[in-house]
Amino acid sequence: MFEPTDAPTPAPRHPAYCDVAIEIARPELARVFTYQVPDGMDARIGARVRVPFGSRRIEGYVLGLRDSTELAVERVKPIDALLDETPALLPELIALARWMEGQYACLPVESLRLLIPAQMRDGRVRVKTETVAVLASRLSPSDGILPEDASGWPDALIAAVDGLRSRRANRQADALESIAKAGSDPPPRSAFPPSIVSALVSGGFVTLEKREILRAPRVDPTESAPDPPLTADQTRVLSTLREALNAGGGAFLLWGVTGSGKTEVFIRLAREALARGQGVIVLVPEIALTPQMTSWFHARFGKRAAVLHSRLSAGERYDEWRRIRRGDARVVIGARSAIFAPVERLGIIIIDEEHENSYVSERHPCYDAREVARERCRAANAVLLLASATPSLPDFSRALRNRFQLLEMPKRVNDRPMPAVELIDMRQEIAKGNFSVLSNTLATALADTVHDGKQAMLLLNRRGYSTFVSCRACGYVERCDQCDVSMTYHQADASLRCHYCGAARTPPARCPACGSSYIKYFGAGTQKVEAAVRELLPDTSILRMDADTSRGKDAYIELLRAFREGEARVMIGTQMIAKGLDFPNVTLVGVIAADAMLHLPDYRSAERTFQLVTQAAGRAGRAQSPGRVIVQTYDPSHYSITAACAQDYRSFYEREIDARRISLYPPFTRMTRILYEGAEPLNVQSACESDHALMLDFLHRNPALRRQVVHMNARPAPIERIKGQTRWQLFLKLYARGPTANILEQLRTLTASHQDDGTRASLQIDPPNLL
């Protein structure tokens, strides 16, 4: 039996050597290098270090410690320096990076880079400090706690203030009182005139110290309120999830209609995890949703909540990441990359709007945050909760096959009714002579809504004014020089813009191909809808929320705040306004072109149409006033639109799953491709065709695997050029059930073989975008 003693604790064993992954993404360097640990250096696994490498000094990550090495000792160079006080990488995140290396065919350093803010590399962001004025120790109480009320101040402090006033140094006395009242949050030196600060320092009243400043993201405050009563559905779901927390994990799909109170479930579940000393990650698909979710969580959890997403400044992201790494913030809200937040003792990962494609990175490594979350929860014995009003078909299918446990919330909070939905056939509008983007029904409803003091939201998932510019004489279409796509007309600055590379130019007055003056602008975007609404309601304040109006830092936060506070009556936007947002005063939602995505060359076009219309409709009638939804379409009989108008997920699922079973689309198959990109078209084509030949040979040698392949080809990508880069793809459709692991491993091997030949190759499994 162990008996406690007064013997000193032995010092930790000091490793002599460490294994370092170098911060250079090249295949020949995809291994660890051994370095000596200098005496006194606290090198730990996960630490970032600066090391000599050839004639350079570069950064790296400590991935292992050892007492000895097989190398000649004189050849082993010492580490130059530790770059952080605390190891940047948690051991469990290093293991996650190793899993990603195999899963997504990336180099070790490419997955390790995902674990820290990019600006930490090469010292592009640093801790921010400022000089503050602190009371001299002789004027402070022994515990350092000073009440704001001067009657509780130490005698020495009171005497110092009185002495300054008796000498008519009133400005110094005022400054000293201000510093005293600030307590543990000392004011910056810059808050006072330099002469006053110098006098107080020379008089021995204050000292100057350097203090760290945390750069905090903007959070629009939400008033803290008592917990709302839970519905029967919320209570039942929370009971099941609490049991999973106690049992050490589980995977769940929460299917709850819009307005059913899923966010309250998230908050209560996060509170349960915190009470157990565990951490929480909450993912949202759109940056536009982050401020609303953040404000709700900040209202409940205060400084224990942190936010991570790409719109933060470098300093804000760094400081939020450091708060999480230190354990000061235990609840993390963010977009896709927040899945790598350094949360220790992870208890829950919540993925809201789990059906969204934005959870898949289209940059190498092409990871799926939902897959990464599953692996992270598996390793940590944590709870994974996927949630949506319109679950993705593959995940709903998994739930029906008990791969996830299905939880349902079929009613809105307080039994509020779902909004009434009207379907408008735009073909009949044209027959009546109405060529506007607004049907007569929607135009009348807009005017009535504004007159009643309520708000409306209009959705069109295309930004710009006209979607393309064409010559009516010869059919010429203005296309981007760098991308294989048409350019969009933007009325605000009378320019044509490419939505892939951002190139812009002036629209032609005459056709560049035939010289004709018959140039016409076709299609409609959010700018055109805005113009139509302004013409209809000239005295009404209108906001437009799309990629053009929300470019600036915090621009989207300001737009949402203005609409929430009633500064505008109508909000027009793309899909970023269609989901998750909660505005109590919105009673009307108009979907301008419900069929806009139906005819895209993508097997998910019907599913995405259903999801977008359903989610948009769910923004209406979320408070006391009933909601009304008007859906405009040129294809009113399509099952995705009729099911969305009926808010009937089950009927859509059954119809769509049958269609996919017949056509062999996911979830019955897996869509897989290697995407090749490069500046030299012949090199890109050659790389793709060469791998196609190797894959054919591999399958010929493995007949059992060959039977798993439904279809395979090598050809140009549907959009053959983006940003001047030629794109080809090796495409495979595989049966979902059966021995596909070896085929995927072969594809990973082929992908890795191109990491240093001038052609970028990225493996995409069930990619969100097949274009």
C-alpha cells in the first residue's frame, strides 16, 4: 500500500533527443528528424520549435521524445528554441492528424497545419501587450483586492490621495483614484496624460507593467434570461443524450423541424458537459450563423465560450485559440475549421445543419468536418450530435439502419403552427403579362407586411444583377478568361465579374464576336430583386445580404444586427439567410426561384432544392404572429418543391431514395474522384490518364475489387479551367457495400505520387461539388 512521505518529488526525466516534423510540405521530407534537446529546455510532445535545417532555421513540431539515437551524436543538431510556453498540439489532435494523413492522402505536415491558426506559423501573429498603471504595493492591501468604495481603502492609499489634493495636485489625485477603482483591471498608461503618469511613478504611487491584451471577436449582446421551459420533445431528447454522456459516448441524428428548439437542446447539453468538467464544440455551416449562435452561447456561458472562424482577424483568432488551449474557454462555436479546436476532455461535438456542403473543405486536404468529428468523438468517447430539419439522405439512411440513433422533434415550440405555404407558377405570371421577378401575389404580400409593421425575407440563391450576358445575334456569351464559366453582371458598379476568381471588366457595348449591338442581360440575381423591391416600395428600408455586401470584416454581423433591430423591413439574400437565423418579427418569406438549382448537373440537385426551400420557409412565423411563405417556380409539380411546401421530409426522402436506388447514387454508391489541377494542360491530362491506366491495371489484377466499380473514367472536370488552372478528374462510382477500402487506399497512393510533380492532385470522397 502506498504511504505518503515528505520526500521531494523527483524531477521529471529529461529526454536527450526528440523527433521533429519539419514545416515543409514536400514528399521527400514526410518523416521526422532527430534533434538534441538542450539542457534545461522543456521540450514536450506537441511543442512548436525552431530548428536548424541545412543552412536555414525553420519551424517544426515535436512528435516524439527519446533517450538515445542510432545516429552519430556529432551529427545531431540541437533545437534552437521553443516557440510557445505551452505545447501547441494536444496528443489526441496529433493522433487525429495521423488519421487524416491516411484518410485524405495528405502529407503529415499538411494535417498538422490544420491544428493551429495559420498566422502562428513564421511568427505572423504575436501576443498583444500594453503598458498599464498599477498601484504601488505599499498602497495596496495584502490580498490585492481593492473595493471601489474609497471607505474600504487602506489608510496609506487614502493618505496618498489626500496628500496630493493638499498640494493642489488634483489631476494626479483623480488619476490615482481612477487606478484604485479599476482594481484587478488596471487602466492603460495611455488613459492619462504622460506628465501625470510620470509624476505618479516618480512619487512612488504607481508602477508601470506590461499586461497581455486579449483581442476579442465582436459579439452582439443578448440579454441573459431565465431558462425557458422545455417542451416534451426537448425533455425526451435531452434525457437520451444525458444517458449517452454518462455511458461514455454515442452518435445521434437529431431531426427537428424548424423552430422546434434544437438550439436550446444544444445549450442544455453543453451545460451538462461543463458540469462534468468536459469541453464542447459546436459547428455551424455558415459564418453568417456564427454571430447569432455565439451571442446565445455567450449569454449563457459568458467568457467560457469562444468563437473560431475565418472572418476573425489574425489576432482575434490567435487569442481565442489560446484561450481554448489554456482551458479558459470550454465551449467553442465556429465554422468548419473549429473541429480542430484544442479542447481537452472533449465531451460533445454538435454539428448544426449537418446536411450542409460547407462542412467539406474543397482545398487540399479535402476533409469532411463531419467525418473528422466522428473520429474525434470515437477516440475521446464523446457524444456526437448531428442536427437538422432536413437531414442529408446518407445520414438519414444511416439512422434508419441504426448507424446513428435517430432523435425526433416534430413540433415547433409552444405548438406554434408551421407557416402557410403558397406555390406560385411563374409561367402563369408571364401569361398574364407580368415579367417581373416578383409575382403579383408576392408583391401584394410584401406591401401588406411592411404596412403591418412586420418584416420579410426574400431568397434567391444567385448574387449579382443578371446571371450572364449574351449576344442575341450570334449567341456569344461573355466568359471569364481564366475560368471556364460565364461572367455575372453587377449593376452596382456596372461590371462583369467572375464568381470563381473575382476577375472584373466592363460589359461590351457590341458583341466581341460579331460586332452586333444586340447585347442582352439574362437571368436574375439578388441585385435585380433588390431593384424590383425598391421600385415597389420606394420608402421602405431594404438590406441585401450576399457575398458582395458582406465582404468586410464584421459586415455580416452588422447586417444581421440592423435587421434584428428593425432598421430594415425587407432582407434580400442568398442561401446564407435561408437557415438557422431567428428573427421574431419575420412573418413573410418569399422564395424567388425555387427551381434555380433543380437542373444543375449534380445528383443532389433535388435534395438541395428541397433543403433550401424548407429551410427558407422555416424563417417565417417563429414568434407569436403566424407566418406566410410564397414559393415561386417554373416547375411547380416537381416532387422536391411540393414536398418542401408541405414541410414533408419523409415523403421527399422516400421518393428521392427510390430514385437513387434505381440510378445507383449515394447512399447506395460512393462518388470518388482524384482532381488534378495545374498550369500546363498537357501535364494535367497526362497525369490523369496515366493514373487511369494504373487504376485499370490494379483492378484487372484484383477481380473482386473490380466488381465493386460501377463506373470509372478519366476526363476534363465539368468546369475545365478555374483561375487559369486546367482541371481533369479520375472519377469512380463504387458500390457502397463491399470491399472498397483497398480501392480507396490505391487512390490515396496515386494521389500522393503527384505531390511534387507540378500537378496538384487531391482525393475527394463524396465531394460536395462535382463541378
